[in-house]
Amino acid sequence: RAGERAVESALAAEIARLESEELRCKHALDEAADALRALRDLDVELSAAIALLGRNRASANERLSILNTKKGVTLTDRAASERHIAELLEELRVVTKAHADVGDTIASGRDLEARLRAAATSVEQLKAHLTYVAA
């Protein structure tokens, strides 16, 4: 009988540990979901910024084209317009890189979320099995 009590006690301790692990997995899943939501929001904002920068660059290119055909436009005016276009292109490069990085991070986050779900499922199944054995 003492052996049975030792086994029951060990099973109860393992079930309690698994319940704690299950809570940690669920908490980690909630945090991953929150982080992914924030990253998706950032992804949308960066996409909008890229679109805006693209429109601004197109407008700046049009202005430069007009400047190039007008008489009386100074080289300084043209140079300023070219500098503005170069600045827009650099901003576009930086934002596009950030957008790609966010996309990569979202993909990694989804992979982590899938692994956390698999771990949580394994813990739930093991807990259910041990609970059945203990009963």
C-alpha cells in the first residue's frame, strides 16, 4: 500500500507540474499572439509609408521634369529638387528594409507560435494521460 501511495503522490506531483507548464505555455501563446498583432499593425503602417513615399517621389520627379523644361530655372533649383528626390529614395530604402525585417519577424513569430501550440498540446495530452492513469 505504501508503494501505491508513493506512485499516487508522484503522479499527483507530475500532474501539478504539467498544469503549471500548461499555464506557462498558454501565457507564452497569449504573448506571442499580442506581439504578432502589433507586428501586423506595424506592417500595415510601413506599407502605407512606402506607398506615401512612392507618391512623394513621383511628384518630386514630376517637379524636376517640369524644372528641366522651364526656362530661367537655376542649377541651384534643379540641384535642390534632385537632393529632395535622393532623400526620398533613401527614406524609401530604409522603410522598405524595415518592412522586410518586420515581414521576416512575423514569419518567425508564426513559427514560434506553431511550436508553442504543439508544446501546449503535448503537455495537455500528457496531463490527460497521467490524470487517467492516476484515476
